[in-house]
Amino acid sequence: MNIKLFFEAILKFLLGMVLVGLLIFIPANTIKFMNGWLLMGVLFIPMFIAGIVMMIKAPDLLKSRLDAKEKEGEQKMVVSLSGLMFLIGFVLAGLNYRFNWIQLPNVVVVIATIIFLLSYMLYAEVLRENVFLSRTIEVQKDQKVIETGLYGIVRHPMYLATIFLFLSIPLILGSFISFIIFLVYPFIIVKRINNEEQVLEKELNGYKEYKNKVKYKMIPFVW
């Protein structure tokens, strides 16, 4: 086991968990915000399990997933917008609970939680199929085009999974106001995909042919 990678993964996991907790519970002004604890559970427990699996079976994939330093200028803006979306969305969810603005019914929260977990399973399958999935837009050494499984249906199944994941987050928190904020995410992803495909066409052998074979970027028969 790569000890350095292990401690880097644990540190970033703990920092992420603390940051999300602070953004949710401080605005809520209480730790009794049960929707907040529900989100923390469904978000970080599967993440911890996935991290352990990658550490054992695919340490190179874990290393690439931990690297969040974008080299593309346009992608840096995408990351910044996504970070701002999460910041505003989490804070508003806490404030929504604190001041009881618009509370979504429990049935919405339950359905959103199920969608989140199913989307996480889809996300895990994408990671299993494509060991070259880093968090940044880059072409890795010996990278090849993946065109089987989910990648035989759409070119960016990971981003499709993240849309369901992220749009369900504010609903798990019971905040319709935060959901409105998170609706910006699909537009952010469209911008990211368009720029990513430009990079892949230039730097990844066979990607142009793959685009001709798999017509849809993210949603079958739509886009």
C-alpha cells in the first residue's frame, strides 16, 4: 500500500467532511438538522468505501481523482463556479432550516436520497469502466479511448451521474431554494464537456472516430 497516497486521501476526505459540515450546520445554528446528517451519511460513507476500494484495486485512479489542479484556463472557471454553487447552496439550505422558509415534504427527501444512492452506483460503475478518469481535463500516459459499456451509449456518463447526484443534494437537505441554485450545474457541465472534447480531439488518439461512433454526449437521443 502507498502510505503517502493513503494519508493524502484520508486528509482530503476529512477536510471535505468538516467543510461540508460547517457549511450546513453553522447556518442552521444547530446540529439537530437531521437532513444535514442524512446528507453527510449518504455522501461520505459511500465515498469512504469507494476510496478504500480504489486504494486496494486502483491506486493510480485514486491518485488522479485526488488531483484537482486544472491546467485549462476555461476549466478553472468551471471549477470556481461549481465551488460557488456548493457554497451558496449549502449555506442557504442551513438558513432555510433555521428560519423555516420552505421545507420540502419527507417524501421528496426520501425519493431524492434513493436517486442519490442510485446515481452513486452509476458513478462507481463509470469509475470501474474507465481507469483514466481524473478530476482534471488532461490526457494521461498510455490513455486510450473507452467505448464499451456505458461509454458505448454516451460519451460522458460520469457527468450524467453527477447531474443526478448534485441535483438531489438540495432535495435531501429539504431546501427548494438551494435546489434553484443547484440548477445552474447542468449549464456548468455543458461548458466543461464542450471544452473537454476540444482537448480530447487534439490530444487523444481515436477520439474523433469515437465521436462519430457514439453520437450523444450525455443524454441518449437528446444531446
